Amino acid sequence: MRALVTGANGIVGANLVRELLRDRHAVRAFVREKSDRRSLRGLDVETSVGDILQAESIAGAARGCDVLFHTAAVYSYWRHPAEDLKKVAVQGALNAVEAAHRAGVGRVVLTSTSVVCGSGTQRYVRDETSPDTETDAYAVAKAAQEYRAFTRAAELGVDLVAVCPSMCLGPHDYRLGPSNAIICSFLRDPLKLTWPGGCNLVSVRDVARGHILAADKGVRGKRYILAAENLEWPAVHKLIAELCGADPPKFTANHTSSYLAATAQELISLVTRQEPLSTRTQAKMVGRFYWYSHERAAELGYAPRPARAALADAIAWLLSSPHISMQLRAALRPTREVYEAWEAHQEAEQRLLKLKKTA
């Protein structure tokens, strides 16, 4: 199988590329000209340079491919106007669907998000049929993306399935998206704050595997939540503390204090020009439960690892990255689980490099 992966240098794309290579598939990585490609360094992939907003470039990249994985997205709660988020999400997906139609690609797998299935103030687990309740710009953009992509695919007769990952944790996140940032934010916080509500944590490696299962076995026109374990935020922060040998959460922030702290982070970011680890948009999510079921994906063979393992894997990579300072790293005492996760990561990368040499 030859697969085209848009956004191949992002956290989902880079991990998906690796899973495809492990399965001995040929991969064409679609990236922007000036994109950071460290996550693809040394991999046996064909690179196609273009822009998902330029229909011709993605149409050319799709030629000769059997599957198109559209993972390219702007996942951010900072500095991206709502209209830009929606344009990238919707027009990019429409261009991908139309490129697949023109190139005769057998299937398109669209990377959506679990938040299109909503959230609430009660401890309620949602599935693919749950109503969309979200109003923030990112969630609105992704919901519009799904709707327009499925509509256009039906018009053109394109075989499309969507996958909806929850909070993806793991390696090759050089930009540091909001999901891995929850780990960095907690470790950097001198007050060790937690907050009410909950989320679903999933390993990005499992999300990558879920993409391939959806491509192989997914039902045309369906969406599949790629989630793992539902936890309340105090439990998440306690796990991070245990795995890192850091202080556990000490205080529980409310909506007001979370909003004020996020405002301060944004003001600091205006000076440092670095993306804040917390934003006012995210602060508005405090007290809500983003809990999801992956039963439908399990029918395809999807079997994610527990949240603790996903966190250990993510922490292992983050400790080797620029996202955690040397000073902070020196103050931590990671558990054996974290060291073992790093060793497994290194071995997996070496095996991929050997695949290139023996191919």
C-alpha cells in the first residue's frame, strides 16, 4: 500500500508515518516548504512539498496513492483567529477529498477530534452519536470540517471515514501541542494546581494504529473515537507527579483563578513570543468532562494502552526535548517506567532506521 499523509511532521502524522513504515507500507509525506521536519528525520519516506490550501499541490501528491490520511491541522488555542482555524480545517479537508477523487485514491481517513462529540459538567461518557456542545473556535472548526468533508465525499463518491482522537500524548511533538503541554505546565507550576473536571488521555502511538485500522476495516461514512482512559484532572496530575518524582497537586483552582492564571500566561507570552501553556479558552473548559468511549473503534481491533503508560511514554520523550529545561529536569526523579519507555522509544527508532538500510 502507498499512503499519503498530510501534516506528516505533526505529532499525529509523524507517529502515523512510523506505524505505516513498521507495517512495510510506502509513505509519501506531505509537508509545507518551511515546516519543521525534525520528526521525520532519517525515515524512509518520500517527501512531497505543498500546502493543503493549494488544491493542485495536494492533488499532485495524491497520484499513485491507495490511501490518503489527512492529519494536517492547526491545533491551537492561541493567536489563531477563528476564521483562520476554520479555513484550514474546512478547505484543507475539501481539497483532500477532491484530490482523492481526481487521483482515484481508494480511501480517505480524516483526522477529526473527540471534542466534536461534546462535553458536559456531569461525569458522562460520550460516543460517536453524542451531540456537539462545544463553542470554542477550534471545536467549531473541526465540526465544520467533518460535516463539509462527509458531504463532499458523498457527492463525489469518495470513500471517507473519520477518526476522532482524544487528548494525544507522546513523542515527536516538536511544536508542543496543547495535549503534551498539560505535562509541562504542571511540572513548571510552583503551586502544583489542579482543577475540577476530567479528560480522556490516549497514547498518540495508539491513535496512529487506530488510523490504520480505520483505513483497513472502517465503515465508509462512519466516525471512530480513538480514546483510552477517562480520568478526573486531580488523578491526571497525580500520575504526572508520581511518574516524574515531583510534588503532587496541592491546590484545586476554580474557574476564576484558572482564568486569571491563563490571562497572566498570555500576557507573558506577548513578551516571550512563546505559546502559553494555558490560555483563557482552555480555562473556560475547567469543570467540564471530556470523557469518551472507544467501543466502536474496539470492534476494528483498536486496543489502547492505559493512561499511565501513555503518560510515561510522553514524559520520557519530553524530558529529552527542549520543552523541559535542564534546571527543571535536574529537579525531577523519574520512575523506572519512564526510563523503560525511553529505552523502548530508542529501540523502536533504531529498528526503523534499520528498515531503511535493509529495504
